[in-house]
Amino acid sequence: MTRHVVVIGGGILGLAVANELSTRGIRITMLEKEDRWAAHQSGHNSNVVHAGLYYKPGSAKARMSVRGNKSIVDFARKHDVPVEVCGKLVVATSESELPALTVLAERAEANGVPARMIGPDEAREFEPEVACVRALRVESTGIIDFPAVCDVLARQLAEAGADLRLSTPAVAIRQRGTGVEVSTMDGSVLADALVNCAGLHSDRVARLAGLTPRARIVPFRGEYFTLRPDRSHLVRGLIYPVPDPTLPFLGVHLTRMLDGSVHAGPNAVLALRREGYRWRAFSGRDVLDVVRFRGTWKLARRFARTGYHEVRRSLSRKRFAASLARLVPAVRAEDLVRADAGVRAQALLPDGSLVDDFLIETAPHQVHVLNAPSPAATSSLEIAKHVADQVLA
């Protein structure tokens, strides 16, 4: 029987999995290499509670984000975590985008997402400064404080007696009879099972455990700006463009945060370090991992033009503002103030295709979450139930 599980990774997903297992009577040891929870993806994102309209019907992302939208909001309200279900607009700014917007509306209906098509006049009732020919109004999208969710989960684990170890990276993983042994700089942990929720390093942890994961993590930095406080009135809620269906990224958008500030972004450029939140951040090991992986070169050939434009936008405040001005024409380059960036752990296959769904691989006494980018934070409580079921199967 599984009585003790070691969880690697102290972001929202690792904490949610640990908490779910703890509520089922499992003893938990949590290993996080940083000195705080939610140090990376969970603490460097736009804090949007996604509705679930973008994802292929029947996919894990579609199922878990729709359920997760409700469960994470309920969790936040129960534990006094700041949350606001404000809805959003996905706007078509030209007639050429209308077919894609229609497909998105059909996908929303298939996934059970409350959404409706509206005209430009009604769109301006929600967002007076928006420019569009049509828009999709999505009612269940919200804004939340994901780091605060992590704090609550960590507190619940501590109260339940979990062994929570910050500043404790896993350095070796070995199969030991009917369980696993995870070595750290402070000694070893013997457990009945291992769950890998290491995010940006999930593929490396899997290899450390003896697996050959079929996907490689490639880091993409998402860069943000905020609107100057005197220009924040331009956006009341969330305004998104019609996404490019060939890419996993939603395009730069405008998001009013819980504190009233307006975030703009993110773009998506290849990071030169897995935790590369700035252009100057560089890791030879991380770059070699990317360069030596054949999937990287196949991806580059497919999206060379897109990558070129993303880099140009990254280097030019004027170009970034121009992308935002397609949605809200009043936005100008001088309105933008540089904000903290995030890094997306995107799983890439050897054929150069981006993994577009959650990816979980298992081995005896091991579960490895190898692709859990957005909407993983929204879906975290639902993913946790699924992972816990696999651990205890």
C-alpha cells in the first residue's frame, strides 16, 4: 500500500497534488529547490482563471480547465484568497479573423464554456476603448492571486503534518524495492511513490529517476508591460486577440489585475536559461539542451517567421504597443512600463511539434507531470485529483 509519497516541485501543481494526497491519508514529503513556494511559473504569470474555451474538446486541458475554473474559484472564496470573476472579451479586429472567432465560439460551446458572440457596440459597453468588428464575451474568466493559493495549500499541508522542505533539490533518484529513494544534500528520503511536478525541470527529474521522457522542456520567456497608472482606465477587464490556432500562445493581451493595474503581454521568445526572466540570463547547459535536441531545429524551421517577429517585438516597445493598439487603439508606446517576465515550460517532441495537452508519464511507483503550462494553474486542483488517482491505483 502507498502510505508515503515524496513530491518534487513546490509550485501550485506540486502543492495541490501533495494536498490532495494528504487529504486521502497519505504522508507527504515535499522537496522544493528554492527558498519559497511558487518561485517560478506559479509566481510569474498573469493570474488569470481561464474558462477553457481554447482547448480541443475532450482533451485533458478542456475537461480540467472547465472543472478547474469552478474549483479554484470556490477554493479561493472559501479561504479568503482574492479572486474576481470578471469575464473577458476575445476580439476580432478585422473581417479576416471572423472565421477563427466563430470556431472559438463553437469550441466554447463544445467545452461547456459560457460564451456568446456580440457586436462592436455591445463590446464597447464592456470595454469603451476596444476596437473590433465582433467579439466573443466569455463570462467565467477571472483574476486570482495564485501565489496566495499556494500559501494556503502550504499552510494546510503544514497543519496536516507534511514534511515541507524548502531549499532542498533532489540530486538522485533510485528505485528501492517497492518504493523510491530520493537523495538530497541533506540526506535521503525513502517513500512508497514519487510525484514529479518540477515544471521547468520536470524532464530532468524524470531522467534522474531513470525514465526517458518522450518530450523535452524548452523554455519560452513571456515578457510583460504594465500601463502607466494614469492610463489604466483604458482597460476595464480582460481583452484578448483571436489566437493563432497553430501556436500554443494566446498572443499579447490586456488584463486588469486585482490591484487595478493593467498588465500587457506576454510575447513569447526562446529563453537562454530555464529560469531566464531577463535577456542577459544565460545557462550553457540549458542552451546546449535546446541546441542538441533535434525537435528544436524542426520547430525553428516551422516557425522561423513567427519567432523573428516575436524577437523584434521583444526588443521594441513601439512594436509591442502596436500589437496592443490593435485591440485598444489609444495605447501608445509611452504608456508602457516594463514589468516582470515569466518563463513557460513548454514540452517539445522530437518531431518539432509542441505538446498541446497536459502530458503525464508513469513508471512503477512514479508519476511525472511533464507538460503543464497554462491553464495548469487554473486546473491545478483537478490535475491533482487525477495524479493522486494514478499514484494510488
